[in-house]
Amino acid sequence: MLGQNDLPAFAYLRHQCRQALTRFANAGSLHDDMIVLQVAQFGKEGHTVDSPVDCCGLCPEYAGMSYLVLARKYRPQKFEDLLGQEHVARTLTNAISMGRVHHAFLFTGARGIGKTSAARILAKALCCAQGPTATPCGTCAICQSISSGQSVDVQEIDGASNTGVDDVRTLREGVRYLPAEARKKVYIIDEVHMLSTSAFNALLKTLEEPPEHVVFIFATTEVHKIPATIMSRCQRYDFKLLPSKVLAEHLTRILASEKIACEPDAVRLVAREAAGSVRDGLSLLDQVVAYVGQETLTREKVAEVLGVADRRLLFQLADQVVARDVAATLRLVADAVDRGVDLMQMARAFLGFLHDLEIVTAVPDADDLIDATAEESAETKVLAGKAGKGLATSLFDRWARAVEDAARSQTPRLLLEMALVDLCNAEPLLPLGDLLDRLEKLEGRLGSSGASPARAVAPESRPRGIPPARPSARAVVPARAPAVASVPAAPQALSPDTDVGEVWRRVRESFGHRPAVAAALDHAEVSGWEGGAVTLQFSQKFALDQTAKFKPEVERALSQITGTATRVDLKMASGKVLPLLRSEVGREAEAAQLDQHQRETEAREHPMIRKAQELFGVAPKEIKTP
Ligand SMILES: Nc1ncnc2c1ncn2[C@@H]1O[C@H](COP(=O)(O)OP(=O)(O)OP(=O)(O)O)[C@@H](O)[C@H]1O
Ligand SMILES: [Mg+2]
Ligand SMILES: [Zn+2]
């Protein structure tokens, strides 16, 4: 029975036979090995025997044919074939032609960008029968045995499976012997960061002073795990991820030589998904080709096979967000998830799209700065126009946070959906300077048109960058609301034309020359007034204690003002008894709150702010008062 690892084989067959591989298309990821597919495995005459493949009968033509995954078929054989690593190729080429080749190299960088390929090319360059040369012939016996991985003098060691000190000892043994046929003995250790510390230590001495005929090439994706002692003995080369455009061009060339028809958009989507790794790009291509068979590669199909959000979806999403259509936005996401799009992938891709949107907004001619076709970038520009200044920034900001949170969350979908609702309601982030400039201009216009000039905004006295603290001056704030919160019906003890508030005000006034008493009384709430007894309650103990000191004086004042002998009881406020009269302190706080509210309302109503709202179509989000 064929396993998942045989997928590339199916990929090839599918390319020939439409029905054959449908069911395998999504079976799993591809690997980097050559698979020899004996079509006989499928049974005589290519008909189904032991496999779920419904073969169309084309199979006999391919009996005995081997299939090589694209990544292996298109392994660079010369320095000039190495895409995106020109800096490496150039330095190595120069070193070889000047005969100044180091004995230890460290190739670092992400996966699938040419480290192993470069190591093999370097080995060929050093060993080729025509060399040492920067342009190995590729045809001599030595070049060929290196290319096919069969050279006895060029050993590729997998660091991941030979991690121990014994492995390194064996290697050290071998190092002593002269090469069998080539000029040099080359040790290529892949994933070298996997070596154990003792293995690294065992390697140090040899690496320091290897025999003349030995060259080490280490490759790693995780350079930070390499001990400094090893690093300092090697010449380091950093391999770079490929720009999406370069990768797309490479994939297009390969598709052309494979005679597979494709839409440019489809290739670009694959390239974008590969995120700079050539091998990933080629593996994805294998997978997609396996799916579409002989049909043309379209953007929709690629998006479908890879389960990714294509730019169209991202564009639509942004379009609905800008239109503030929450329902449509959420539906787009739900549909995409139903189609099998990976939500986090989509979230990240959308972040990328918002990034493009922001760039297009900020830079008028941004075609070279974003990864999009001319058509897409024109479309994005129109959308940026719709969004208006400042919105893209705000959307990007919010979405970036949402993506980060979702990545850590157990329920990313909920988070992302809520974040989309939030995006639909997002207000543009305008630079303060811009806003001030516009307000100032507006002020000028309003002033000259005879509208009431704004008194609060005084640009000449306000430092730039600081918003006017209050859009309106205090003077225009209407008189404060009456400070007495709740005035009960006048108690019997008082004459009908007075009330608690009035009596209490006069009591306090009578202590105008005694600030200590007045201050204590400011904290008193009148909570009872009955039959010649007044209850004062306090929320702070110190105020109660203070008032207690002056209790006889307060009683005296009260008796005088009401004309009745009046007793005063003091207690702490329990929160149960509502005061008849709020304390002065409490009233001030309340009044301040009221005042703040009034000032806010007023600010919103202010002609200048309203005009600004009309002009920019935005609403003040928050009004700060000092
Ligand atoms: N710079 C490149 N130019 C052209 N093709 C490349 C490049 N890098 C990688 N490839 C393609 O990807 C395949 C794998 O590349 P290679 O083995 O050199 O990558 P690597 O950097 O060693 O990856 P890893 O870190 O996973 O070992 C190659 O056979 C080739 O098809
Ligand atoms: Mg490698
Ligand atoms: Zn050669």
C-alpha cells in the first residue's frame, strides 16, 4: 500500500491523469526525497489493484518512470543558480579564484534557502577535476558523484542524527586520511546546532587546525545555538529569505519548463505562502499541481488547496470593514473558515493587507513597496481613498493587537471576530498636529465669517502639540445647579419660610471667622432634624472628632438661628441613612462632576467641533477636562 510519503508520486501521476489523484491531493505535505514510482505498483495496465487510485489507463506509459519532487529536480548546481544569495556566491567565488579558501564555513539562515545546495556547490568547486574553480564543470566524475551524494570524499553528515561525541570521534578518525579521489575532503554537517556540547568540544581541536586537505562546511537554521568557540573558528555566511517577487519569478520559470499553465496570481499566492523559502515554494507547488492535474493553476484553486486567504478575500474583508458592515465582515470570515481557510493564517495575512493599505495611504506611489500586482495596488489605492486618512493606521494597530492576543488564546476565533467588530467601529487616528492645524484654519474661517469666535482655543498662547484643554471657557458654563441635593419638607421646628439648607448655611456662616470649625462642618451631612435634635453624620472619623470638639458651640449657633433649643448628635455615616443635606465636600465633588459633564456636552456642541465633525466625518472620542 502506498503511504502519505508517496504523495509526490501521486502528484506526478495526477499531472497526467485527471482522476487518479483527486483523493490524494490533500493527504499530507510533500517531502524532499526522490520517489521511484513503479506504476506497476498500481497493477497491470495501470488499473486499480492495491490502491485507492482510479487510474484512467494512461499508466502503462509511465511504467518504471521515476518522479523527482520539484525541489530536488531544481537544485542549484552553480553559484549563479543560487537565487537571492548573491552576496554569498560572490564572496565564495572571489575566495576560490584568489586561492584563499578558509577551512571552515558556517552557512546560516532559514530553511530551504540554499544552504545545503551552496555547500555542495562549494564542494564541487574545490574538488572538480577542472578546478579548484568557481565554476565547476558539473560533468566530471567527481562533480557528478558529489551532485548525486555518492562521493566518498564529500561527506554529508546529518547533525540531527549524529549528535554524540562518538560520532565526532569517528569523524576525527576519518579526517586524518587523504581524500580517495578528489583534491579535498569536504565534511558537510547539516543542522550542526543539534550536536551535543561534548561533541562540539571534541570537534574544536580539529576545527582549529585541520589537515591541509580538509574543509568543513556547517549548515544551520539556528545559529544562536552554535557555541562561540565554534563560531570564531568558522567563516560565517548568512543566507537570506527571498523576496516574494523573486520567488514568484523562479516558480513561474519552473512551471514553464514543466509545461504547467498558471495564472500569475496563482503563482504569487504560492510565493507569498512560502514566505521567502524556495523549498517551501516548490513543495507547495507540487501539492497544488497534484490537485489541479492538467488544468490551469488559478488563484482560487491555490487558495483552496493551501487553505489560505487569497488577496481577494483580504481585500473584500477590508472593504467591508471600511464600509462598517459588521454582518458582511463576519460572514466573509465564516465562509472562509467553512472553506477550510486557516483562521490564524488569514488573520496574519489580513494584517499584511492592512499594512499595505497604510503604506498606500501614506505613500502615493507605493507600487514597489507592497507585494501586489499593478491592478491590485490600484484597487488598494481606491480602498485607501475610501478609508480616508488615519483609518488604516487605526485598523492596523487594533488588528495587530488582536492577532497577537488570538495567537495566545484558546478561542482565537471569538477574539478575532470581536476584533473585527471593533475594526468596523474604529475611528481614524489623526496626528494631533494635523487636527490642530485644521482646527486653527477652521477657527480663522469661522472668525472671519462672523460666527462666534472660540474663546477657549487660543493658539498663540498654546504650545504646539498640546490640545486645547477645554474647548469652551469656564465663563460660559451656566451657573451651577443648586448644590442642595435633596431638601426635605421643612421640619416642624423651623419657621415655614426657612429650610434645612438655609439654616445650615447660616450656621456655617456664623463660623466664618473660625476656619477650624468651618472646615470640620464642611464634612458634616445633616441626616436627621427632629424635635430639637439635629443629627450630623460623617464619613471620615477625623471630621467627626474635630466637630465633637466644637459641639457646644454648634448647638449654641443652631439654637440661636432656629429660635429653639437644639441638640446635636454626631455619628459615623453607615450608608443606610440618606442625608437630608449633603456635606459641602460631597456637594463640591458632585458639582465638579456635573460641571465636567456640562463642559463635555458643551465641547461637543461647540460650533468649531461640530464644523470639524462635518468636515472630517469623525466624532470626538474622548473629551479631557483638567
Ligand atoms: N537560493 C536558492 N535558489 C534556488 N533554489 C533554491 C534556493 N534555495 C533553495 N532552493 C531550492 O530548495 C531546495 C532545498 O534547498 P537547500 O537544501 O539548499 O536548502 P537549505 O537552506 O539547506 O534548507 P534546510 O535548512 O531545510 O536544510 C533546493 O533543492 C532548491 O530546489
Ligand atoms: Mg539543508
Ligand atoms: Zn567537475
